[in-house]
Amino acid sequence: MSSVDITSKTMDGMGPHGTKVGLLRVLGPAHVWALGVGIVLVGEYMGWNFAVGKGGAYAALIACWFAGILYSCVAMIDSEVTSTVASAGGQYTQAKHIIGPLMAFNVGLYLVFAYTMLEAANAITAGYLFYVVAQMTGHAGDLDQRPFIILVIMFLAWLNYRGVLATLTFNLVITAIAFVAILVLFLSTSGILGTGIMDHAALFEGHELPYGWIGVLAAMHFGLWYYLGIEGTTQAAEEVRSPARALPFGTLAGIMTLLIAATLTWYICSGVLPWEFLGDGVNGSVAPLFDTARLSGSTALVWLLGFGTLFATLASANGCINDASRAWFAMGRDKYLPGWFGAVHPKYRTPYRAIVFLVPIALIFALGAPLDQVITFSILSGLLGYTFMPLNIILFRRKWPLETIKRGYEHPFHPIPAITLLTLCAVTFFAVFLGYGTQLVAMIGFYIVVSLWFHFWRYRFVNRGAQFTMPWPKPRGY
Amino acid sequence: MAHYQPPAQGKASQLLDVIVLVILTVGALFVPLWLGMAGAAKSVATPVANPTWETLGQNEAQSAKYEALGYTPETAHDLILARFDYSFSITALLAMIAVILLYYFLILRFSEVEYREVISEKFGE
């Protein structure tokens, strides 16, 4: 075994670049779980149901499970690599050390855009929720949702600005409530407690696979939404007390929680709502769990799921601001972006400039684009990031075999998870192509242009050797 | 390898870099939207005149749910009958695959060149 032990607690420090003020190490495994699940759980409250629209209820269930396999591979791979990379930026920092600067720059942008778009989608949903509550409580006329969208983003950015411990403790509480709300709805509508209202057989009759098997493939596009963002746990690497233990534990516990929540959500909603209504997240069911509660006839369930939806959107937006700002901050600190963004607040010890800068970006998308487009933009960025991960773990194992760096977690069956992940990513690219091919090409065109901009212009401002901040031995083959 | 000393970047140049990134980002989402090429719109291939739950293909349980949600056959018509069109051309599919492969080839190739510089400077030749 090598003498290099990145998992050592004595190596926990401030900024890896020798900065005098670093991010604060105050988080434990529960906060990591809350960060991961908090970002994602909103995917059960809204957005996943577009998968029903793409292929029908059964297609959405198949997509749910295959996307679950995809994300289990993501969680396993991420847990191994990140247990050795105790630095903000998550996959960005991994790419910087394992593949190279341009890949890292791209991965950093994937993270920022995936999370900022998800934050925008959350704010749109929160605005819609206020609209529905106003209608239900007798408000006459249309309620302008925009002030609520702005308020949500501004409030959560302020919370993030003030400190990470309060931010993620807030997430822990509201995420737990949102998860319990799904369990209560399941118990109440399935007949376990009281009279059940589910009728899967009758609701599916004649509409089992309305598009045939190509609909199942198409459903994979929005199947990702059940879990998108769980990889964000790695962004907390520089702020957890024990990265080698807390990150794998929090991430793997998170994906298990989400597999349960996603399957329960599909079961509840598809057994109560007709598939055409459920599958249309713009003109039909924007918030399916909430709509299911409305059909239950129970006022208590309506309020519980109303708060559950609101809490899930707030927790997700909160985690997204946290993660996007860490990735932006890390790129600024390395001069991949203007170094001004690499500052840490002297009192709150948060990446405050990155947090503030991303607020108007989120607002532009939340106020200016429809929900499905924003979700697709987020999914595409996430998908590009997942495609990077198999390459990342294969090169990691090749450059630093197991005996050269001690891992806090070693994922089993390598390279099967990497190959599985790459295959499922290819399937999902095809699914996106079926409906949103133009956006896919536009987005990759964007990444090609910014890659050329980075390689031929921006990279001149970057210190070469200083980017490599981990105390690892020289990679094999170099 | 000689130690590379990056040039200092002025404030105006930093600001310009940020503006370029923001414009490209906003453009990537909004240009397809403005050109009307973003996303898959559903359409009703065969509208039904004077729709009933039966002619919309809904059984008793399904129509009861729609009624509970506040729909009538008329208001649910488009919601129920609208479908995506999944037809595509092989040429478009091959073009998309080529764009994705080109993208990954480009970043992996340039990354490798940059990475060798990093390792060389960090660990010495």
C-alpha cells in the first residue's frame, strides 16, 4: 500500500491552494444525504411524469428502473473517486486530476447548468404551487407567478450566502418532511390505511404501451428526472468533516432512498391519474403527487402534499444553488473562469460571489423559458456529465491502480458499472434525439464553441502545475 | 519543463470573458426556442367532432377520473388525443452521433495535451 493516504483526517485543511480563508468543514453524512436527496426528491414531485407522456405508464416504470440502474452506477463510481478527492467542485475536480483541464472545464459547466436549470425548474413549480393554492382558497382571476419565482430564488440564495451548515440543516428537515409525505400518501391511497383509491388495471386498460416499444426508449429522456442531481453530493467534499466516510455513505444511502421514492411515486400516481393527464406536465399534471392528493378527497392529504411539494422544490433549489456555486467557485479559484469568483466570504466562509452571480442566470431561465425546455436543458447537461463518468473511472483505475491510492470506498465489479453506465447514456441520447434533437445539437454546439474558447484563449491564464492539488503520486504512463 | 507563468488578466478582460459565457449560455437555450425548433410538440392527428368519453377511448374508470379532475369530453379532447411523432431520419440520427463523437474526441484530445503539461510541471520530466 502506498504511503499516500488521501483519506487521512489529518489532511483535512482549508483551501487546497493554500488560501488563508477556506470553506468551513462542518458537515456530516446526514447533510450529504440531505444535499443529494434534497436536490432530487423534487423529481418525484414534478417532472418525472413527462416520461409517462413520452411512452405511457408502463414505459415510465421501465424508464424509472433503468434510470435507477444508471444512477446506481453513477453513485458507485462517484463514491469511489470522490472519496479520494476531498475538494470542492466534485466531478469538476475529479476531471481536472484524472483527464485534463478542458474536460474539467466542460464538466464544471455541465454541473453549473444542470443545477442552475434545475433550480429554475423548481422556482417555476413553486410559482405554480402558489397559483394553485390561491385558486383553491378562492382567489379570483389569474395570479402572477413571477414574484413568487423571484422570491424563492432570492431567499434561497440569501440562505446559501449566510452559511452552509444552516442551509443544509434546513434541507435535512424539509427533505425528510417531503419524503414522509410520499410515504403517507402511499399508505393512504393504496388501501393499507383506510379505503384505497388506486385502480391500475382499469386506468391502464387500452393504453398499456400507447407508442409501442419506441415509447419506452423515449421515456428514458425524462426517466432521468427521477434521480437527476444525486451526484451533487460530491460538491460538499471540501465542507464535510470526514470526506472518505461521509461522501460514500451519504451518496449510497441517498440513491437507495430515491429508488424507493421513485417507485412509490410511480405506483401512487399511475394508479389514480389517467396517463394522458399525468403525462402532460404543462397542460395536465404539473405536480402529480399533489394532484393525486386532490383526488383522494382528504383535505389533510392535500395540505400535506402541498407542503411536501413546496418543501421538495425549496430543498432542491437550495441544494442546486449550493452545488452550482461550488462548481463555479472552484473554476474561478483555478482561473478557469475569472479569479474574482474564487473568493470565500471572510465571515460566512461561503463562495458568496459565485452564489450572487448565478442568481440572475437562474432568473433568466425561470422567467423566460417553459418548464419542459428548462428540464431538458438540465437533463442534457447531466447526461453529458454521466457520459464523462465511465471514462473518468476507467482512467482513474488505470492511472492510479488500487494499490497506489487508498480509497475510502472501492466500487465492486469494475468495469461492469462503467460499461453499463455508458450503454444507458447512449440509449438516453437516442431518447433525447427522438423529441429534442435540435436542442441536443444546439447544446453540444455550445459546448464545442466554449471548449475552443477555453483552449485557445482562457487557458493562458491558468497555472499549469498548480491545478494538480491532490497529494497523489505521479500517474502511470506519464 | 520550464515553469509556466500565466499573464495577469485585467478587470475589463475578466468582465468580457463573463459576458461572452453568459451570451453563449443564454443563446444555447433561447435561440432554438426563438427559431421554433426546440422540443417535441404534440399534435392531434385525427380530431373527434362532438367528443364523448367513449369516442375519446376512455372507459368508465378513466372518464370518472377526468370528471373528478374537472374535465369534460370537450375540454379533455386535446389532452387525450395529442401524440408525439417519433418518426426520424437515419441521416439526422447519424449526424447527431457524429456531433457527439466529434465533441468528445475534441475535448479528450485537447485535454490530453493540456494534462501532459500539468503533470510535467507538477512532477517534473
